Amino acid sequence: MSGGGGVNIIVPVYNVARYLPDFLDSVLAQTYKDYRMFVVDDCSEDNSKKIIDKYIPHFEGRLIYLSNARNEKSGQTRNHGLDEAEKYPAEYTAFLDSDDTVLPDFLEYLVKKAEETHSDMVICGIKRIEDVTGKVICTEAVNGPEECKDIAGLKDNMAFINPAVYNKLFRTSCIRGIRFKRMLRSEDTCFLLEALSGLKTAVYTNRVGYCYRLRKDSLTGAFGEDVCKSMFQGFAETAKLYSQPEYAEYWEVLETQVFIRCLVGGTCRASFSDMRRMRKNINEAYTYMNTTFPDWKQNRYLSFGKRRSKGGKELALKICAYMYRTHTFGIFVLIYFMMLQVLKIDARM
């Protein structure tokens, strides 16, 4: 890779031997070759390492294998890759998940867009594909403003954006020093929220480049009380960061993302694991939001009358917020649960 140019790719690996060949083949097929990929094994118990070893020669020096001393989960595993990547300066940084795939022009198109628009973050579309059937469940992030815009002017987009890092290309200088929190879920959200003050501009490609594999166990996932507590703690730390002046204008963005990830997604998925805990989960999430973000009910993205809803997602969130305030959110959880069980529809936020 050319010194100071190109892309550093960070990839965590944990027990994904079944999917690794597809993933690695999709990276090998990239039309853009000026990259270095840091593959970090989080103490996999399957034959993931053997598969990686087999592929290393095909990458001709572009794949650097790393391993954790102990199982660290996704966030800390990415941090390991970021720490190593600092030894190999690159203009851009990308994060990929090792059970997904990317289209052949994924890197080329993102880099081209970044250079044409001088953007600090480029966002491509995501296609969610059911693992067993290969059916496309939905397509996301394909309706954003294609012209480069200041992040401050994109607050409405940032409030509702899918915060996953895997469909985004970052200018490395803008995220230098930022690391993922030790969370069991939503560490991507905190990373993106922390990066907002350093990212001055962003642009959407409105073109699908990333294929997310919706695995059979990811409809409800392993989402228990410990996961919710780690999310509460991580977002509380981010809230302290957001007390600094440079983040003040994004406070409502933070509140909205926390509401989506904790009070809607977190509460629902934790309840799906044990519906007997539904009421307790709702009460704990509501108490957390009222304590950590005491003015959230005045948030314009979550309040009727504060501003006109732009799109179905914002309207749905306002309805959810209203249901929390009227202590009727359990109805939403039950409807969502039935959609999953009977219709197999995952109404993602």
C-alpha cells in the first residue's frame, strides 16, 4: 500500500469459519487494491485461523493477522486492529464484519466519492440478506443527500442514521484516537457519536456496497440483562463527553440514538429472550432515560408538535416515545414480537 494513502480495513473475527471464505473472497475481488486489512481473531474456537492462514498468501502482504490474548468482544477487538493500524498510516479507515460480504467496487466507489467531494465520511447502502434463503429483507441508506454536506447540516440524518461502521469510510485523521467502548451492543453507535465533532463533512453514495448477512439467531439474538446494562453504561459515558461545548449542537442526536438503541431496540430484544421480563425491561429503560437524559421528552425528534415528522421512521419513534410517556409501550413490544414469530418480519430501527 502506498505510504500515507489507501485504506486500512479493520476486521474482527470470532467463530465465523462458515462465513469467512465468502467474506475473504469478496475482499480479494475488490477492484481497488490499495488497502491493508487487519484481521483480528478474538480467540475463535472453530477453524477460523486455519482458513485465514490459507488465504494470507493470496493477499500478497495486504492481510495482517492479529489475535487477542483473551476473548474481548467486537469493540475491543476492533481497537486492537486500530492500534496496530496506526503503525501503517493510511488516508482512510474502513470497518468490515467477517460474516458479511462487500460488492467488488465497494472500496473503489467509496474512495472515489471521498476524493471527489473531499468528505470525511462516505456512506454506502446496505442490503440485508437472510442467511438461509438468500432473500433480500430490506435495503438501507440509499436515500441520503449525495452532495457533500457539513455534519452540522446533517443533524436530521445523523439522528436516524444506521450507526453501523461497516458501511462507512472514514478519513483516518478525523477519527484518530477514538476507540470503541467496552459494550456488548451498540459500540458502533458510541463510536460514531464520539466522531461527530471531528467529522466536518459527509456524503451518501446511495449505492449498495455492503451485504449484511441476517443470520438465523440474529432476529432476537443473545440479548439479556447484561447487554442492556452495558449499553446503559456506554451511553452514560458518551453523555458525559457530550457535556463538552463541541458536542452541544448534537445533544438531541445523542438522545434520539439512545432512545432507538435502548428504549426501542434494546427493550424489545431483551424482552424477546424472556417475555416475562417485559414490564421490568420497559421500566428500567424508562428510568434510565429519565435519569440520564432528563429533558428527552422535549427532544424535537421524539415529540409531536416540536417539528413535523420527516418520514415514517421519525413518526414511528414519536409514537414509541408517546407510548413510553403513557406507559403503553408494552403493546408495541407484543406487536413486534408477533411480527417476528408469525410473519418473520424484523422491523428494525
